[in-house]
Amino acid sequence: MITIKSEREIELMKVAGNIVYRTHQYLKPFVKEGITTKELDRLAEEFIRSQDATPSFKGYGGFPGTICTSINNQVVHGIPGKRKLKNGDIVKLDIGACYKGFHGDSAWTYAVGEISEEKKYLMEHTEKALYEGLKQIKPGARIGDIGHAIEEYAEAHHLGVVKELVGHGVGTTVHEDPEVPNYGKPGTGPILKEGMTIAVEPMLNLGTADVYILDDDWTIETDDGKPSAHYEHTVAVTKDGYQILTGE
């Protein structure tokens, strides 16, 4: 069921989203060669809890970490552990925070030291694809309009669109209806209405769109071993467009 949030509920989601945004900003200086993903996870948990919030992902479906840390060819859901970041890596940090029963959810891709031109290209155009999708959001538009815009942009830039993973509604749970695919046909899918809150999150690959899941039942990697990027914002549908909730 797709829920419409009240003004008060959206205000609480703004607080949750801002905590997520500030957690990203807090972690950025630590994203450098030599740090382990487990250390980043610890820092994130400490920061989120210091803001009177709780980590949305910890224990969700049995996930052991506070944040998802996915390196290079890992697409999403990387489990924090002993692996150290290296110069030339890209790492996706997916962060969720719950404040007074409402969630914010945002992912961003970060460069570790000096990265290749290919990885810079991937990051630039995956981030741009996110905003191409967001541009479609307004009352009366459809979910398919968002996915189509992302897919069209990705294909124009020769990037693989992961189809097994999608964006989603956000609210009192971190994943709600509707699903928000990164592909689709314009004019199809649920109609967007003022007060809906959704996470739009293109996951694009430098090579094939195909992915597989590791034996840990969480980490998803590209089939061809090429890098993947991930950018995500939680937004509210407003009377004349959208508002990003996981920002300043």
C-alpha cells in the first residue's frame, strides 16, 4: 500500500533525512586509504545515535551493519568488515537513519585517493542519472517516467542498468510501496501524488547490467567484475514537484 504522508510526518522525515545527509558529510573525511569498512560503520553508528536517531539498516532482515559499504564491483549491500580501502577504489556508502519512527535513506559513491578516468565517468553519469530521474517527479507523473528517464540517460552513456534492484517508498519502514525501478516506460506505473515519499537510486555499471549475489546472502557484485556506482536520495512529492529530504 502506498502511503500519503501528512505535513508533520514529512517534517519528521526531513529530520531523519538530514541526519543521513550529515552522517555522509561526517564520514567523507574518513574515506581514505587504509581505513576498514568496519571502522566507517562504527563511526556512522556513533554519529547517528548521537543525533537521537537509530540506524535503519542494523538488524534489518538480519543485516549486521549500520551502513552498507560496497567497493568497486560490489553494487550494493556490502557488509562492513576488515577490508581496507585502497587508493583507486570507489566505495558506495548507503546510510539509513530512523528519527521518531520515520526513516531517511541515501547512498553516495566516493573516490578513494586518485581514481581512473573510467571510474570518474561512471560516478559522474550515475549521479546525473539520479537527477534526471528526480526531474520527472510531480503530482500526476508516473513511476515509469522516473525509471525511463534514468534508463535513457544511462543507455546514452553506455552504462548498464541493474534491473534486479530498485528504489522504493520510504516512511515508517525503510522500504515501502511503491517500487521505483531504474528502467521503464513513460506513462506507466503508480501515479505520483503530493505527500508520497520515495527513494530514487540508480545503480549503474561500467559494463554489463548483470549481477549476482555472494554466499553471504547480501553482497551483490557485477557479473563481469567491472565497477558499479550508486546514488540515492529520499524525496517528497510536493504540489508542484519534489523536495529532497536527504539534504541539508
